[in-house]
Amino acid sequence: MSEKKVFKFRWLYLLYAFMALVVISVVSFAVFQPVKVLPRISLAPGYAFTNQDSESRTSEDYRGKLTLYNFTYTNCDGDCPDTTQKMQEIREAIEKSAPAGIDYALVTVTLDPERDTPEKLGLFAAPYLGADTSTVSWDFITGDPLRVRYMVGGGFSLFYETEASPNQESDYEIKFYPLFVLVDGWGIIRAEYPTENLDYEEVINDINFLTVEINNSEGAAKYAYEAAHLFRCYP
Amino acid sequence: MTNATEKPKASLPKRILIVALSIAAVIGVLFIALIAFKPYAFHGAVLQSPKPAQDFTLMNQYGQETKLSDYKGKAVLLYFGYAACPDVCPATLAEVRQANDILKEQGREDEMQFFMITVDPERDTAERMAEFLGHFDPSFIGLIGEEEEVAQIATKYGIFYQKQDTSSVMGYLVDHTATVMLVDPDGYSRLIFPYGAQGEDIAEDIIYILDH
């Protein structure tokens, strides 16, 4: 007569089931990435400069705001990356589609502080700022040339160099690669866009990732976002 | 006739009870595990920079050259302040001292090092730094350097500073970013503590980083 196998309940099975559940949960989180975050790349530089209205602007003025930086110079004769026009498009896009309840700022940094005085930056900024009824602030900043170099070259890792100009109207021109940088309210670089043809939708998407993270930075949801950073759940 | 080795089947209510208890046990264990294994939430803002923290060499208050990378293996707290700072710096250093005291109680003070880099190189001599830091903890190191040297380091660490002339007999003040940076034992910038961070929170984060 064959013996019937009898299932015996053991507490050890519970432990196995639990461990399997934990492993499956962790692996699923890492693979399916239900929560996405932007990487915390590095610290944005600290600085104390002057804007187009000759007002002081420091890195502290942008604490608590999502800030997009670009770099240019006003003597550019058309043979340099035109990122400022793109900044204007992004500004309009932020106004239209970025989540409310967050402060946004744009900052254009000159790479030619010797020639770009606040007055000159004011003239350069005028067509972009217009009547300036935008809720997104936009500063064009300049400062001590050496400090600008520390900020741009050291802090934002943007290489630029001065070359003799073939154009007789200007003594020199500045060669640089296009770059936009998105900095969060903690002063941490969260996205870098080394392109002249930045799609504003890409920036809006990244802003959305950041605002969702900011809105979930308290309570239990914070753990999911920290786990997303841990598992590098980047878009 | 029933086989002697075969157990009699449990009655339906008993089986339901066993299943219910099992489900409750799994949920209970899961709940406890979630509490026990929940990811650690840092008090400071976390950085995940793939690049090591900017190295530097400056003079300390004892006239010795001090290099950040020589402190690998320790959790380094980095702060930018100045000896004549009337309020923000003493308040921050008091919290750092508390964090240091917590590590001392655990016999782990050698695993942490606090640096204050001056943002007032014009007035902060080694003597002034020694006197100022002496009010807090003998292990605290004050660092001084040339104006441009300090400016370059501060920029890289996200610190702004600017002289503010006042009519006070004390002379000018220096506005500066008041955050404290934690460089982990591997030499990477890991945490930023905002102004007002509590000593026990700083200590908790340091201990977590040292242990993981």
C-alpha cells in the first residue's frame, strides 16, 4: 500500500517565502524602476557676481529654486553657440507647462567679463527680457574675470578659451562648447545638456522629475526616492 | 481502515484558522522587516558625485600644511567661516562640537575631522583661528590660505562669500554660504547639511557613513 505524502506546515517555509518576497521586491524595483530620479551629479559652484541691472547676484539667491544656466558672451559675432535664444524658448515653456508651486530661475553667465559690463549685458538682455512680465526670473551675470573662470571652468567644468579674432571689429573671440546646466534648490547639479539644440521638452521633463521628487521629499515616499537614487533609476 | 501513519485531516474551520494565521504571520514579519530594513534617510542632502572631492592644501592654525586627501579614512566635515563671524559660525560650530561629542562618547572621535576654511583670509591669521576654534574643540582644524586660493576652493565647494562693510568698530562682516559639507572616508563629497542642522543629526549621518 502506497503511503500518502502529507504536507507539513513549517515556519521555515514562511521565512523562505518572506526572503523570496524581499528579493523579488528589490530586484523588481531595480529592474522596472517604478520611481525615476535625476542623478545628483555634483555641487554647483558658489559665486558673488553682478547682474544686468548692476544688482548683486550670488549663488545663495538661487537657493530653493530650480535654476537653468547657460553661457555666452555679447561680442559673439554669430560664430558661437546661440544658447540664449534657446533659454528664451525654455523660459516660455516653463511658464506654460512646468508645475506650479516651485520657483524657477534662469541665469546667463558671460564668458567675457572683461568686456561684458553690467550695462552691456543690460543691452544684450533687453530683447529677451522685453517688458519682462514673466514669473521666471532671468539674470545675466558678470564679475571678476578670475572668479568667473573659477565658476565656469572649475565649477561647471566648461572649457573655454580666447583666440585672436579674424574679424577686425573685435580683438578676440571666445571658443566654447554649448552647455546648459540644471541646478536644484540645494545647489546640486542635476542635469547637463552639452548641446546647442536643446529641446525644451527635455528640460520640462527633467523639471517634472525634480518637482515630483521635491513634492515627495517628506514622509514614507522619501524612502522610495532614496531607493531610486541608490539603484540609479535615472531616466 | 485508516493507515496508522496518515494523519487525520483537520476540520474546515481549523484549516481556515491555519491559513489565516499564516497570512497574518507573513504580513507581521513583512511589517517588522520593512521597519528593520527601511533605507536609511539622511538628514543632510545626499550627493552621488562620481568625482572625488576637490583636493586642497592649506595652512592650519599650527602653521602646518594640511591636505584634504591625507584624511582619507575619516569622515571630514568641511565648513567655510571666519573668526570674527558674530553668529552663524559659532552656532554651526556648536552643533559640530555636539556631533563630535557624540562620537567621543562612542570612542570614535578619531574617525571624524572638522575643518573650517577661512573666508576672511585678510584678517584670519593662524593665531586668530587658533583662538576662535579653541572655544569649541581642540581637534578642530582651521585652514588659512591666499585670497585666490581660498576663492578657488570655495567656488568648487559651492560656497559664495562676500565682504559687507558695516559702520561697526568690529570692521566688515563676510556674508557666506553656511552649509557644512561631509566628505566621506573614500574622499567623495557625500552630504550637505543646511545651516541649523542639529548636532545629533550630523552625528547620526556620520556614524551611518562610517559603518556602511
